[in-house]
Amino acid sequence: MPVIDASSVVHAWDNYPIENFPKFWDWLDGQFSSGGILIPSVAYTEVGHVSPDCHAWLKSKSIKKVGIDNVIARNAMKIKAALGIADDNYGSGVDENDIIIISTAKTKRTSLVSNEQRQPTLPPQMKRYKIPAVCSLRSVNVTCESLAEHIRQSRQVF
């Protein structure tokens, strides 16, 4: 039951149009409904800012959203501190929602599906790390995979 980032949901919407890939979207709906894929409430909201049509599809389904509880919030604060982010002075890397999404995966002890690009060379300041780099930190230790990798691992055929 991996956690999914908004980037993967929007990537799917943009690259696997529902009219061309209805079986994929039926599968994804089933994964969301059964809890086979978890979507943090902040990722759900973020989809609405980036892709209103995709958000409308999400809203039409029985999607279980993961809210922020005390454990997720505490883990998010630890990740933020590990990155050297003070107050709300984020760099060009992850933002607050990203940290909450990563923290949700860490708290649930599962992987994170994110289509955020990997950084071939990590920046000197950790607050400029993107999601995959933050996930790979020893203190975070969350497996990060793209949507395509997740589909391959699921062995699902559409």
C-alpha cells in the first residue's frame, strides 16, 4: 500500500488519458478505494491546483485520503530539521506538502510513488533536495519509485 504523490497522479492523467486507458483508471480507482494506494490529503488538494479535471475525477470516486496526524506531523518536523529548513525558509527542493507526503510514507512504513525527477548530482544544500533525494536519506529511508516502476512491480496488465 504505497503512498502516492500528486506528481504521479497528474503524470498519469496527462499521459494515460482516461478515454484511451479506461482499464488503467478502473484499476487505479480500485487501488484508491481499497487502500492499496494511499493518497495524503495534501497531495489530493495539490492535484486540484495543478489539474482540475483530474481532481474532478478523484472527487467522483470513493478515495480514502490520509490526513495529518500527530505521528506524521512529528516525522515531518524531523525531516524538515534534517534538511536544515528553519521556519518556512524552503529552498528550491521539497516544500511543506512534499515533506508531509514523505512523512506519511515513512509513518506508514511503505514506499512512495512520485514522478519527481531524480537529481543526478545532489546540491550542496540539503534544503534543495527533491523528493527522491530526501527519501534516500538514511534518517528517512523511504523507497521512492515512479508510477511506471510501481505499475511494473504490480505486474498489472491493462
